[in-house]
Amino acid sequence: MASARNLWLMALVSFAALPAQSRSIARAPPFNEIPLPLQDAAKTKEHFEQIPLPPQVPAKIRMSDPPADLEYGKLVKMRYGPYVLRPNAMYHAPFVGGPIIHKPCEECFLGAFQGDMEYEDGSSANVDTGVYLHHFVVVNSNKIDMLCKQEPSPKVPTGWFSPQYIYNSGNERPPVRLNSKFNFGMRVDKADSFTAMTEILNMSNDTKVVYTTVIYEVIPLNAPGYKEATHLRIDVTQCGGSHVPALKGDYTYTSKEYVSGYSGVILHTDGHGHSGTTDVNLLINGTAFCNSVQYYGLRPDWVQPASIAMRHDSNNRNGMRFISDAGACEDYGRIEPYDRLSTVAYYDESKHSQLMMHGRLDAQMGIHFLYIGRDDAGENLKVSESYRNWTRPMPPWFKNNVPSKTAKRPQ
Ligand SMILES: [Cu+2]
């Protein structure tokens, strides 16, 4: 056990060469940098290449991309692991109290996130070779989640779900940008400590060794004009674990409404579900604000050959396409105090197979990963004060969600 835990601490960092146009400008102060061994560029192949995408799908972020903020931003890649995956088994790290992972900086703003998974040599680890990144969720144990802190689920001890969510990656590996239009980022302070809720499924008959990775855009705390972003994770279960049972056929899950205590701009939101999900919608005051269509197999790494898929495809089709991209809504719209936010997730097994594991349907999820830039987030606001100042309680009827079949499917 001890040695396995030590492996966790082997998180490595790499830096891409800054693009030519930014070499002459001021660079961010040095961070906690550990060089990553050079990878064989040819093996990273096309899985992050910019292919023609539906208009609502943001391009995945590559280390060769310039940062959104050419003056103060710097892309940093962290590599976490290794995870040694037994054949046909799930790797699971506990939700909270899991292993500590390295932060991409001692103190900074995080303006962008891009999750991924790779093998030792840096090549893509995905469902085409039998490994599925169920989720990799970066959590800050030293800060309190802005949405969940008030009312943990009755099923779990008080405070269990309080840590602050930073970034959520399912196998679709969503790119998140918080600083492309406005100067916001998730704030990291010296005392902060990151952990990662992790589940990785090995569908193959071979033992696999994989690493999770996150590319972060790191911005120094003293970069002019930057403010702390606020992450509100609008989950159909809301604060108490995200899994909901997969049902047969065509069904939906609807969250209760969360009443906003804030005003601010919407920086980013994207929807997350598992195989079988067609859309995940964010509703503001009962009206669909963001329809996050789930796209399957737009990239070759997200298409699984029949030899592996035959045991995991609820429709027993000839090969299985997995969610490779999710529609996102970025840099438009606002939320105001008393706005009611909710998520409706739609599933249709006849359109997209659900995932089977050991002969049973794997659990579903329905979440919108919403990030806002609050009007009251003063420049370089001390996070502890902003948390203390947030006093709006969750409404008493904001309890654990129950499945709803009444939601109307988006047109
Ligand atoms: Cu999930």
C-alpha cells in the first residue's frame, strides 16, 4: 500500500515552448516546475488535432497552442500516476481523502483546463485500446465548494462534500477556458492542496499502465485585472455523489433548482453524461440556457473496436462510439441573484448504447460544469473572505434529486 501511495506523488510537469510571438514579452514568475521526459511527438497522433467540429464544440487545448493570455498565461502540463489497471476492472480513488496530487503552481489563477489520459510513452490512452477515463475530478481540499458547502447530502457526513471542485474530466476530456474574454481563473493559494477523484475502467484483457494529465493555463496572482472565478457544479444529484442509475430506453434526470446568490458573467458551461446521453441542458429560471449536445466518436481514439465493445455495449452493436466532445457555452449570458439554475439530462439507449460492466448497466451522470465571473469578485480578492461573505443558504427543498420523466426533449 505504501509504495502504491508513493507512486501517486510522482506527478510530473512539462512546459511547451512558448509560441514565437510571446517570447519577447514578460514571462510569469517561476512555478514549481518538474520537467516531463520528452515524448515521442509522433505517438501523440491526431487525437487532439483540430478536426472539423460542430460550432458549439470548443477545440481541445494542446500544449502547442498559445495561452489565451499571451502576456501573462503559460500552459503547464501535469502528469498524474501511474495507475496500474487490472484487466476488466475499475480503478477507483476515493472521492475525498484520496491521494494528494501536485498543483500546477504554488499560487496562481488557473485560466484553462484540458484533461487527458496517456500511456508511459505519451501516446493517447483511450477506448480504442480499451481504457476509459470514467472521471478525473480535481478538487481543492483547502477551500469550500460554493454550491455544496451549505447542505451536504443526508447520506454522507456533514462536510464530506465540501471541498471545492476545480475541474472535471470525463472521457470526453472537455476543454475549459475561463480567460478567453474576461480575466478570470480558479484561484490557487499557497496553503491549497489538490486531490483527484479518479475512476478508470480497463475493458481489455491486458494489464494497462496509464497516467492522467491536465494542461492548465497558469496566470500569476499579480497579473493585472485578474479575478477569482466561481465554479457551480449543477448536478442532477447535487452534492452527494453524482451517480444515478442507468435506466432502459429513453429517460431523463432533472436536478432541483439552485438559487443563485450571485450576479456575474457566465464564463463557461458544458454538460456531462455517460454513454447513452444525448443532451445535457442548463436551465436558468426554467428556460434552457445551454443545450450541451453529446457527440460520439468524432475522433478515432473514441471509437472502440467490436472485439472490446462486444462485452460493454448495451445494444450489442458492431463496435462502440464513445462521447468525444460536448457542446459548451462560453462567454455569453449572465446570472443574477435569485436566478434559479437547474440541469436536465436526456438519455436514449436506442440512439447511443449504454455501457455494460460485468453484465450490468454502468451508472449514469447528468451535470453542468458552470463557471461564473462574479461582479463582486474584487481584483485579487482573498478567497477566504469571499467564502465568508457568501451567506445565502440553499433553499430547504433543495434535496437529493429523484428521477423525472416529465422533461421535454430539446428540439
Ligand atoms: Cu461521469
